[in-house]
Amino acid sequence: MQSLYVDEFPLPSEAKKGVVYYMDVIKTGFMLCPCGCGAHIGFGPAWTVASKEPFTLDGSIQVDGGCRSHFIITKGVANFV
């Protein structure tokens, strides 16, 4: 996954698959679900960026609805749990 540090998030319809958008100032991120279902996933300051390049996030992300994916992003790769 590619990481982009942004000042504002793109509109969901403009988000690209495989990109994590992250606002460092407010410690918040956004991406499309890496399973390919197209769900919009946001994460906040409870998740810590352990490495900016390649992007690594401390803590897993679990999608509550739809595909119900559960994954960890390590070194730019979404590893499903």
C-alpha cells in the first residue's frame, strides 16, 4: 500500500485503491478496504503510525459491516488476520 500525507482527505469517490491517506496533524487516516470491496475505512489517533515509509500502523483494523475484513498494515502491506 502506498501512503500519502495530506492536508485534507479526498472525496470518497476520488480515493484510490491501495492508498492510505493520512493527516499527520490530527493523527487520522482514510483508505478503501484492501479486500477490494470498496468500503471506506477511517482510523483515528487510537492507531499509531509506527513507520511512515513504508507505512506501518500499530494495531489492527476491523471492518464492522459489509466484508468484515480484519487486517494489520505492516511495511506497506495489508496482512489479513
